[in-house]
Amino acid sequence: MFSYILAVIVLTAIPGPGLLTIFGIGSAFGYRAGISFTVGVYLGANLTALIVFSGLSALLMEFPLLRGALFLLSLIYFTYLAVRIGFAGTELGILSSKVPRCHDGIMLMLFNPKAYLTMSALFLGFPLLSFNPVNEVIIKVIVANIVWVPGHLIWLYAGVKVNSLNLTPRAKRAINLILAAVIIFMVFGSAVVSMQTSA
């Protein structure tokens, strides 16, 4: 159990597209919009976990054309997201007049290849109650959510806090470009790993 809890903490602490986007939205729109989007990311993470548990993700990966289509959609979606952040200029966060909502956070996680890799590693790689898989799923989901809730809120707080600082335009532009680059790197890297492991 301890190794599983530690893995949840470590994998949650490593910023992926979901957490980085929460940071960017907190910077751009503040707590109110940030909370709505964060709830969506949180719900999306749980939906992704259920997809992994059900075996649906593994089943989908058995079809090369479908796998390729999902791969391409993920890259397009997150490239678009990274561009919105990277071109926000001297405004921290995301370049958009539309305030992100809960459903935007859900969609982000459902298209996030890193989320599926993380869920697979967490929920399939740490057997706890092999004799009772239903209880194992329940325990793992509860433990993961205990870590996820404060973890997501910390990244939202960090985004709002950074935007309240008196940063120079150059510093703001640099933060946006770094966020955009990391999102692209994480998504491409996760997608490639996912494609290789399912090949």
C-alpha cells in the first residue's frame, strides 16, 4: 500500500498537461474559472481511471487505425492548447476571451495520453487485493482522490499566485513559452510511449 501511495504522490507531482493547464487558467482567469476547470480535470481523471479499469483503453489500442486517429487528435488538441498559452504574450496563462468551464477540463483529460499512461501505471501496476479486484479498485480510487484533490488545488493556487506577482512582461512571456513547450513535450512523449507499448 505504501508503495502505491508514494507512486500516486510522485506521478501527481510531475506536471502533465492537465496540471499545467490548471496553472495557466488560474493565471489567466483566477480562482472562480480555475475551480470550475479544475473540477472538470478532476472528474476527467476519474473517468480515465474507469476507462483503464474497464479494459476499454486496452481494447481500443488493438485497432491500429483507431489508435492512430486518437493519437492524431490528442496531438492536434494539445498543440492548439499550447499555442494558446505560448502566444498569450505578456498576459500569463491562456490567450482566450472564453472562460474555460468544467466540461473543458473533462475533455482535456479524456484526450490526454499521459493520463492513460499514469492510470495504467497506478491501477494496474500495484496489486493490492488480487483476490478481490472490486475492493482493490475502490481502495485505489479513494487513495488516488485523496492525493489528487489537494494536488490539483495547489497548482491552481500557484497559477493565481504567480499572476498576482509584479512580474516583468519578459518574465510572463518566458513562463508562457515554458508552459507551452512542456505541454507539447509531455504529450508527444506520452503518446509515443503509449504507441510503442501497445504495438
